[in-house]
Amino acid sequence: MTLKNDRFLRALRREPVDRTPVWLMRQAGRYLPEYRATRQRAGSFLAMAQNPEIACEITLQPLARFDLDAAILFSDILTVPDAMGLGLYFVEGEGPKFRSPVRDAAAISRLAVPDMETELRYVMDAVRLIRRELDGRVPLIGFSGSPWTLACYMVEGGGSENFATIKALALNDPAALHALLSVNTDAVIAYLSAQRAAGAQALQVFDTWGGALSPAMYREFSLPYLTRIARELERGIEPPRQGGEDAEHTPLIVFGKGNAPYLEELAASGAEALGVDWLVELSEAARRTQGKVALQGNLDPTMLYGSPDAIRTQVRNALDSYAAGNGGSRDGHVFNLGHGMSPDMNPEHVAVLVEEVHAHSAR
Amino acid sequence: MTLKNDRFLRALRREPVDRTPVWLMRQAGRYLPEYRATRQRAGSFLAMAQNPEIACEITLQPLARFDLDAAILFSDILTVPDAMGLGLYFVEGEGPKFRSPVRDAAAISRLAVPDMETELRYVMDAVRLIRRELDGRVPLIGFSGSPWTLACYMVEGGGSENFATIKALALNDPAALHALLSVNTDAVIAYLSAQRAAGAQALQVFDTWGGALSPAMYREFSLPYLTRIARELERGIEPPRQGGEDAEHTPLIVFGKGNAPYLEELAASGAEALGVDWLVELSEAARRTQGKVALQGNLDPTMLYGSPDAIRTQVRNALDSYAAGNGGSRDGHVFNLGHGMSPDMNPEHVAVLVEEVHAHSAR
């Protein structure tokens, strides 16, 4: 099937494009009235994520409103540990929780990689359905939490302010934590491979909590597992076939909140692209990664609370910052936020952002 | 009055010391049973902070248990905006709030620097009383929130996850935000000067939320105001008189969560010392600041959840990391955490940390 808009995939390969592609983390979400209506009907977040028809409907909602260059599977980053038997549930206003957190070597040794086409079939069915419904309009991104970020939720039993439990485990029984990260890595690789087989055309790993670690701990507990994913995840022949055909190569984007200190190391991981947050200038990120990877990011999402004029200025600054660090070229840049959108954001401001990305970056 | 232990002040001047001095952010706090007993008696956090006798009692509590090299005034970072009329109050489990947040140019234009010896007399009385009670045992640190960090609470009306309101103000009415930061800077300078006059022997500014800003916004809304404090705050003649006499020079420590990207700029601000969090290696921080400032930090506070052996290893690593970046010398380092302590920490682990700092760093 021919992709009608392949800007996103071309930018991930650092190939020339007519304008900089844009998508937004959590672009399908509560800030959209149509999302809230679907949720009302479905009952709960989990019910939506586990129903392929609803997951497909929600994935497509922002594409109907905005000229976005990619769709991202509507799902949760904690589907994998849920399938491992931890019992994911949500308390309104409190975020995700697990009924059975894993906190010691014994509990960790009982974990196994779930079977993707049975225990996580609802995810793969959603990917297949979304690909069909997208009909080549834009590429579909599959995703997973990173081994460390999954481990944070699995050990803490939910969100955490200071990650006291998992950091104590890191200090007091590092071998147990490495065992957990290792099974998580195997599971993430299997999960992303299955999404690719089901039709995902790019894959993103979210290392949301790597930035909570000291450099020594990041290099022990997050970076090596991200690198193993980048090295071991089968993603086809590079370079892909030319022309409008589906690329056989499925690029991997490694996103990390607070990953600025590690960009050189991440650029050497084997991932095709790095997602960065707003705590680093794109010019600096581009200079430090020297064209080895594409870069995705990095507007502070709260900039969407600004006026339309302020948003346009911020968008132009980010686009120009990337080009300044990339030898004057806008190639190899995927515009995005530095973190996910919030429910109180204004959809009209999103429209302003998307339009300005395309207008200002037109070659 | 002769200081019996001047390690902390000597380290801030990068002078040789017999061992690395140590104190801990929030060393007087809820993790101590004696603090909880005092609080039970006093009723509330604010009642404690506003009563000089109780503030003195709490300030001294950790010194009775641990061989700490400095005391820090027990107070709150929001006393100044409270004195500006914003109405500070605390909701149990929710952190500080203001009854009258300031959100527009009109509200900001009505703010004025409070009179320190009337509206904030309880703070100065506490400083005077603590100095008397300390009797030269260790130096007393006075402190303030930074202009940006105070502004975050003043505009948001309390804590915030993403600082949506103040960042919208930064985008939509930057002149109003600069007016707020300007009056805050005047107030911080007056507040720290008054604490110095009352007896504080070192001063620390807490820029807790500077790290939430993009580099461009940090350099517009936080860094210039920290620099103005460092340049304009009168703190005596340098170098101070030699010998055991009280130094006339009162060093300024600028602490910032997430300040790693800006260490070179902060080192040029005129502050005598920088406090850094655990997201940067001390070796790197020392190399990048080239002996222009002393460094304070930077153990991840959650390391206190580790076993005593794990804590000792982490302490040694931090001490050795500093020396590795400082030409092999431990001079110019004040050991501390990278952020404040938490209520569920074990006082016996604090004893392990303090002992290990002194034992491992003995010259």
C-alpha cells in the first residue's frame, strides 16, 4: 500500500522532505471533546485501550482535525506488565496502579515474557485495524515503555514522586533489578516486534523516568537496556526500497524525559531517532548527535497555554534552533512536544502549532 | 565569637580543611521523632516557623544527633510572599498554598518589598536566637527562595505539576512576569541582608523550579535574577580576616534543581558556591566550574533508603567524584544531598552518611 504522506518516515531516515513532519505525544486524548465523548460511552480508559474498535476510533480522532504527519496507537505503556500478571487498574485522578507489584528477587523470578498474539492480542488487533482504517494516509507509530520505566511502575506499584522503592532495590539488590530489567527488555523487544508484524511503521520507546536517575545509575539501569533494544529489535533492511512503496525498514525512536546528558551515548545506541524534551536546545542536541540520528521534539507542552502568536514564535524558534545545529538544514527533524499533552489544552492552539510547523518549514 | 567548627565556611572559600564538611537539606524535619513531638505541641508547620523559640529548637535538633558542620534556619521559602500579603497557608498532605495568588500586571504592580524588621521580624528573631544558642558550635545558614521559584508559587497559588499558569504568563505578558521577578529580587536581597545582619553566616538561595524551564526561558526568567542577587547582595569584605574570628564575609550558595546545563553561567554569577542535584556527576561539575566556585552536593536523597553499606559506597563515590574533577583535591566541596530529605527516612542512615563523609574525607 502506498503511503500518501511519508514525510515522517523520510525525516526519521534524514532524507529530504517538503516540510518538517509533526505529531504530538498524547495527540489523542482528553483535550479533545470527541475523545471525552467516546470515553463516556466506553466507561473507562482501560476499556477503551482494550477494545480495538475504540482504540482505532480514538487513534484517528486528531487526524480528522489537524494536518498531522503520523498516527500513534492509542494504548497504555503498562499493557506489558499487565499481561505479565501484575493487574493494571486506574483510580480516577491518581494514575495507573498495579494490584501485585514486584518488589523482590522471588517475585521477579516468576515473571515471563507474555505471548503477544494471545495475551496482548487486543493491541495487535488494534494495530491491524488502525492500519486498515488509515488506508495509507499517514504512518502508524507503535510504542512501548522502556525497561526502566516499566520497572518503576512494577516495583513502586504505580506512579511515584521520588522512586524510593525501586532506588532502594537498585542499591540493596542490584542483581534482582537487573533480572527485572532483563525480562522487561525481552518483553519490550517481543512487543515491538509484534506491533511491527501487525503493521506499525515506526516504533517509539518511552523512557519517561530515566531522567530521575543519577548519571551512574542511568548508565547502569536504563541506557544498556535501551541499547539492547536498539541492537536486537529486528526492523528490516536498511536502506529501504525506494519509491512510494511501504518501507521495509521500521525506524526506532528512543524518547527520554531528561535524556539531554546522554545524547551522545543514545546516538550510538543504534536507534534511528532520539526524542528529546525541552530542557535542551535543539541546536545543541543536533550538534552533539552530529547527524547520526534524527531528532524528535521538543517544545515545552505548556507553550500551548500561550496565545496563538506566542505559540507561532515558539514553533519557529524550535524549528530554527534545529536547523542552526544541523548545518542549516531542516532535514532529520520531526517536530513534537517534549512531553505529552494535558487535558486542559485548547484544540485550537494545537491547530495553530501544526499549521505553523508546516508553514515555517516549507522548503 | 570564635567558631569552634569553621570547616563549612572554609570549604565555601575553597580553603583547606581537615575533612569535608557536611549538612543536609531539610536536616531538621519530619524524619526526626523529636521534630514530630515539637510539631504535635506547636500545632502546625506555620506556627512553628513563626515562633522563634520553636524555630530555634527545631534548627538545633539534628545537631544533637549528628556531627553536622552547619545549621540551617528552620523556616519556609514562602515567608517573603506571605509578608507581601499573599496569605500563605498549608493543607495537610498538599503543600503550601496562597489565598491571593498574583496573576496579572495589576496584581503584580501592587506588590512591594516587605519591611524585614517588622513584617518578617519573627525570622530575624529566630536567626538571632539560634546564633546565641549555637554559641559558635557551627555556622548558621540563612536562606531564601529564588525570584523565579517564589514567582512560581505566587502565580500558581501553590505547587504545580507543569507550571501552566506562570508559563502562560511568561508567554503572554513577559513584562508583567519580569516586574514580578524584579520585585522578588529586591525582596530576596533585602531578606538575605537582614538575615545576615541578624547573624546568618552563610546564605543559600533555593532555585527549586528553575529546572522546569527551557534553556531560553531559564536564561530569561531565572538566571539573570540569580545573578543580580549575587552581584548586589552586600556580604562583606573578601578575603575575610584570618584566624578563628568570625569571618566578615558571608558566602552565598546558589542551589538549583536541574541547574546542570547552566553551571558555567552560574559560576560566573558572583556566587561563592553552587548547590547541584544528583543529575550531574560532581567530577563533571567541578571540571566545568574550574575552581571558580565551591560546590555543594549532590547525593540523590533516596540513597538514604539503601542499606548502611550501600550508603557508605554512595558517599565515597560522591566524595571521590568531586576530587577527580578538582585536580585530586577535596577542597572546595561541601557534602550535601541533591534535594531535601523526606519524612520516611531513617535517622540511623543519616548518622551513617555523616560519619562516612568525615571518615572517608579525612586529610
